[in-house]
Amino acid sequence: MTGGLEALQLCPDLRMLHAHDNRLTGGLEPLRSCTALNELFLSNNHLVASEEDKAHFEEQCELSCI
């Protein structure tokens, strides 16, 4: 997959996102509206995660690999 995560802003009930080993770009801000998210795997992409985003998703998600 390529591109950003903006389309996921419309998925507040998203619980798991396993999108590692792709060509995703941009930041993690669009995922903040996914309040049910509890598994997040985004390693090996071209995403830029701020320290604030990392802390937010480590707290929100049981499993997180950014």
C-alpha cells in the first residue's frame, strides 16, 4: 500500500491495524480519531511519528509497533 492514513479518519470503530511492510507516508494524526484502536503495527513504512503520537498510541493500544 502507498499513501497516507487520512482515509482511516472515518473509521472510529477500527480496532486493529496491521499495515507493516508497506510504503505508507505522512504522520499518525489521522489515527487519533480511531478511538477503539487497540492493535497498531506500522513498522517498515515511511511514516513520521512524533513523540506525542508514539506516547498516545503506546497508551491506547495493547500492542503497538510504530
